[in-house]
Amino acid sequence: MWPDNRIARDAHYLYWYDRHGRLTEKTDLIPEGVIRTDDERTHRYHYDSQHRLVHYTRTQYEEPLVESRYLYDPLGRRVAKRVWRRERDLTGWMSLSRKPQVTWYGWDGDRLTTIQNDRTRIQTIYQPGSFTPLIRVETATGELAKTQRRSLADALQQSGGEDGGSVVFPPVLVQMLDRLESEILADRVSEESRRWLASCGLTVAQMQSQMDPVYTPARKIHLYHCDHRGLPLALISKEGATEWCAEYDEWGNLLNEENPHQLQQLIRLPGQQYDEESGLYYNRHRYYDPLQGRYITQDPIGLKGGWNLYTYPLSPVNGMDPLGLYEFKSKNIDDIGIFALAMCNGESINENKEYGGLICKKQGEYFPMNPISSNDNDSVDLRNIKCPEGSERVGDYHTHGFYSDDKGNKVTKENDVYDSLNFSSKDLTNSYMNGMGKKECSSYLGTPNNTYLKYNPKAKGNGVTIIRQGSN
């Protein structure tokens, strides 16, 4: 049933919405005459004035099973959640726990990089400019506590009195000691610091002996193995062993999982995090229901995200929506070129390293593949990259990093030796060769001043146009 383009009923649930089109209640659908002791569960969803989910409950026979509350920062990113679960108290009575399990989240732009609770902290490193995870680092909270240490200035102040008591250093001295400590830890003590210590009758070794030891916490490090969309399929240990693996359907529903080491792997489709308490996937601006393959609220950007305000990409095998706003596909190849460069040009400029990837086409729609990076000063090599099965390569994109000298060092625009604001002759030749025998093939370039260029070898003239103007 689809009143107002909303699912009101399916094979398993009944759904209710408020006047803003937000899902407010979901209950088990029980066929007439059927008795099920584990059903009759009701899920309720509550939102703030900005249509963000802030409160979720699940009850059965009006008895609470789970309750959760969510907190967001001024940018709308979820930064914390509290979850209460049903448990048995000392009297044997079943009720929600008095103390919630609290989880905190840390972000790098729109990418979730840190999840921490009272047991562990999980950090994720992504492919530059994309939502595809590369490395997972898990640290027990108890190990984190061991890393707490006094600064050199604090250690000296606490024992610097004549009677062994504490003293208070002037701010200038604290600043000098902090700088010295950072230099010692980096094993790069400057001549200025050495001269200062010598004038005080001290040596670097003496100061180092006053420093609290640095504790390196034990960590579990895994590499992600993902599909072409960035959906994790396996976690590989440093020794090369597969310690977690899973299978999903097209819409991100978990079908099978092998997890002998009890690893908490919550990343789903690009930009999504699984919430065990609700079964929903947090997708930056909205929550995604994998059972429906749709969002539970309307698109915050309205019809700019498509004619269906609840839809996830209609072909989730190729499309993706890591922000919960719109599908990264378009019938206009320039839109995809601009989007692909926007994913990686900023990091390319900061790191002075080239990034690039392919633009593919399937059934009249274009989509980008995730960017890969070059090694040091090399150009990005796309020769061994292929579009997903069933799609064709119709273009590529790459960046030029920052202005550089002949050794790859950052320089001013005037001293740039590579003409980084324009396609190189090699760029143009490769694009021309890739386009031979094809109806369409365009190349897109991100430059150090954030101008985006397009080269179409089949266009009249030199084929180069500006599709986005950056700074001078």
C-alpha cells in the first residue's frame, strides 16, 4: 500500500507517518487468526524541529524493550547516543536498565571516523576523498586510560619546590618546556633548545629523564576488503587472516556473517552506520531502513534529491548515497565530473598528491568510481582500473595536487614547473587514446586553485572548457 508515496503496509509491518512525512510508528503485521508470542512489537520514532531522529522506543505488549536517544552537533552530525535495554534487576523484575550505554562519535567532515563507548574506541581511516573504509583500529578503553601522562612542565612543577612540594612556573617557561617536550618526543631537538638548556646547566638527557614514559596502547588493526561501492565484505588482520566476513543483499541487509573474534563491524553501504537497537542505518542527514530500501523521512533538500523523497538509489548495486541526500548518479556527465573532483581535490591540494578515478555509464546514467592516489610525485595510474560489470567507461578524472618544483615540493604559483592549472600534454594524449572508437569519452581535471576543467577530444577546437571556476 502506497498512500502519498509512502509505504503503509508490507508483508511484515504496518507503518504510520506524521504530517511532515516522517515515520512515527511501525508495528508487526499479524495475519488474522494467527497467534505469535514473539510479535506484536511496536517501534516509535520521535523527531526534533529539524526532522532529525532524537528518540526511539520499542515495546511489546506495551512493555518497554529498548529506548534510545540521539544527540547532534550544530552541523547536524550525530555525536552521541544513549541506549537503555531491558534487563532483570535484583528482585527478578524485568525493566529498562537504569544506566544507559553511551556511545560517542567523532567526525572528519561528513565521514564518521571514531566510535567510542565504555569498552572500546574504534577508529576508521578511509580512502582519500571517498567513503570507502581502508583501515580499522580498535583500542580497549582500559588501554586508553594508560596513555594519560603528565606533561614535562607538570612533572617539574609538581616536584620543583625546595621541600619537594609543587611550584607554579610562569606561562612563558611552561610554553618553552612544552616545546622542548614535543621536540624530544619527535627526536628532533633544535639548536635553540639545546642552547637554552646549556645556559641553565642542563642537558637533553636530564630533561628526558624527568618525563613520564609514553605508553603505546595495544591495538587491533584490520584492513577492510570492500566491494566496488565501498561496502565492507571482510576484515583482514595484519597477519593476513580473515577475522570477519559477511554477505549482504543489494540493499545492505546482512545475510550471513562469520565473526569468531566478536568484532563490531557497523559500517554498511557508503556513509552508513548500523544501529543495533533500531535496525536502522544512520546515513548522515537521515536514517535508512534496509528492510524497505528507503529512508524513514523525506529528503531534506526536497525534489533536488529526486522525484521520490524517500528513495535510496533505485539501483543500489551501482548507485550510492553516503550523505542521505541524493544519489551519486546523473544523466549529465559534467555533474558527475564536478562531484568526483569535489570528493578528492581538497585532499589532493593539501597532500600535493594526484588522485583520480573512472567515470562509468550504465543504462543512460553516469556515476564515478572511488578515487585512487598516486605514489609520491607520480601521476595516478588508471590503466588497471575497470568499471563494474554491465557498465562502460566513458571518462575519467584526476587532480594535479599543489604547485610543485621538479622534486615535488610545494612552491608558489609563480615557481610551479608543471603548469598545474592546465591539462598536460600527457593528459590530453591519454584522453584522446582512451576515446578512440568510443562515442563519448571526457576527462576532468582538478587544479591547485580549485578550478575544474573538462577535455572532450571529440569537441571542436582544443576541446578544453572550464566547468567550475576557482580562485586566481
